[in-house]
Amino acid sequence: MTPSGRGPRRCRETLRRLIVGAVLLAAAGSAAPYTATLTPAAPQEIYLQVGVGAFTNNYDAGGQPQINTTINTVSTTLAVGVVGNGTAQAMTTNSTAAQSYWDGFTFCTVPAQLYIGGFFRTTGTTTAAAQVTATVPAALTNASGNSIPFSQISWVSSGIADPPTEPFPSGTFVSGGVQTVGSMASNTWNESCWAFSYSNTVVAAAGTYTGAVLYTMTAP
Amino acid sequence: MSTSSRRAATFFLALALTIIWPADARAKTIIIDDSGSQALEPAVTMRWKSAAPARSATGNLMIGTTTIRVRINVMPWLHHSGHIYLALPVQKPGPIGLSWTTQGRFLPGQLVSGNRVLVYAGPITMPFMEDTLTFQFSVNGALLGRSVPVTYRFEMDEG
């Protein structure tokens, strides 16, 4: 091959490289990243348990919250000699909820304590906390129409191995009205155990006094 | 030049090549045309990984799955060898996890946004490469207040 013969061949190679380069550039120019749209669906969930609740399994085992319509009671029976003497009387519950559905840990002591817990889920930046309120009648009443103010009933909040601060703190019922009994930050599990007591500072006629408190959770 | 000095020169040359080569390799990364890909679902529905949250504000992942028929145009590299990566750039709404399974043409894998993972290495024998990939995205629910577009791409490292 003569030097003069190399010229055209080198030109052809250069041209071919240019063409390949042009194809590569064209391919790169037409490429665009693929876009997938992530859409949060039904992102808000709410769960409140006062007394017994329902989960398919513990949360940390993949459990899902269920509905339990059971209405639990908290009660005490006073001997005739102590009615109205000012000595608080411990109340007990018929709730059997001692374990947390979060991990099965024995969190409350039954029948001395009533479990209260729950959570709410929402997407986006955390805003306001969910509020748990109690709608309280003015009084407990008996069949004869006698009454005892609901403010005679208080509760002390705790939980086995819990820090001093409880999401559902200690309190006393108002006699008629709606009161806040706790709050929950979004996307956190919250639970406490309530030990109720009757303050026993009023003298009431003999009888069985009942009243129902409705707990409501309101998420923002 | 003595034997020792030749060794020194060889070592210096090898070192220089070692330094230069990665820069050259990075320059040959090209985004692959995947405009032939088709999503089987119009959007990725994100749901809580767990219905209930933890006691602290952790583990609030939302996950969503979508299936995409991937078709990438590798014609420019036909009859050459290449390394193909799936890249998920850093983007809003924040850290995004992505894992995927394949039908075998590409490799399965997982990554976090800001990284890329090798999905194919070898000769390019067809002008188009196709596979059906099932993607699972995961994002902290606190970052996902509304629908957000997330982009990923296939990249070719030539050579």
C-alpha cells in the first residue's frame, strides 16, 4: 500500500466514525428518563381502642386493625358504712385488654386498669395532632332518678415500663360536657392504662348508678 | 536506563493510566432511549407498608408497585459489549427506595435514589432489549402529601 493509497481509506474511516458518532448523539438526544407518578391512596387511617380492641395479630407481626363494638364498664361497689366518707374507692373494669396490640407486651394490669390507645396515619408533613375527647353526661343515675356527678370519677394514667409522660394523662371527668383526654401525633402509636377511682365525697341513696362516656378521636 | 529505573517508569505509566482510565469511562455513560417502554398502570398507588405505625415516628414507609414493559433502544451499541445500569437520580420528594424483579433479560436489584445498579453486562446482540420489570417504590409517608413524579433511566457504559 502506498502512502497515497492511505488517504482515501483514512477518510472513509473518519467518515464512518463520524456517522457512528452522529448516531450515538442522536440516540442520546432522544433519550428521556422514564417517569412514574407516585400517588398516595387512602393514606388516612385511624384507630382508637378504649378497653378491648381488635387486631388480626400484633402490629409488629403484620397485624391489621379491626372493629370491636364491645362497650366495657368500670365499676365499684361501696359498703353501706363508707358511702360519702371521702375515702376514694378504686374501680375495676371488665375489660380484658392487658396486652398492647403493638407487640403483645403486657402493658396494663387488669381488672385494675383500662387500656386506651390508638393511632392515626396521614401523609405529608406532620401538622396538628389528633385529639381524643370524652363526651360526659352530667351525672350517673339510678332507676329512682337519683344521681351522682360524673366529676366524682377520676383516673390515674400509667403503663408498665412506660415513661412518666403519658399520651392519655390522668384526669377527672367533667360533669356534663366534652373534654380532651389525650392527643396523638401523626404516625405514632399511643397508649396508656387508666386506673379509675370514685372520690366518694357525696352521700347518695342506695342503688346502682350508671352512665356512659363516649370517646371520640378526631384527626386533622 | 537500568532495570530498576525501567521498573519505575513502568510503574509510573501504569499508575498514570489507572488515574486517567476512570475519567475516560465516566465520559462514556449515555442515557438509553426507553421511549418504547409501557407502564401497565397509569400511576403507582402508594399505601402504608404497615397499617399501624410504630411507637415513635419511624418506619412510616409507603410502598407502591407497578409493572412496566421495558423496551430500550440499544441499536447504537449493536454488536458491541456494554454495561447497562438502572439509575434513580436524587429528586423530590426525598429519599426513594426502589427494588425490582425481572423476567430474566435484566438483573433484579434495588437501590436508593442517587445511585445506579447494573442490570446488564455483555454483548448487545439485538437493536432493542425488552423485559417486564415489576418495580416497588418506597417513600416516607411524611414526604408524600400528594402525587409526585419520580424519574429513573437506563444508562449505558460503553466498552
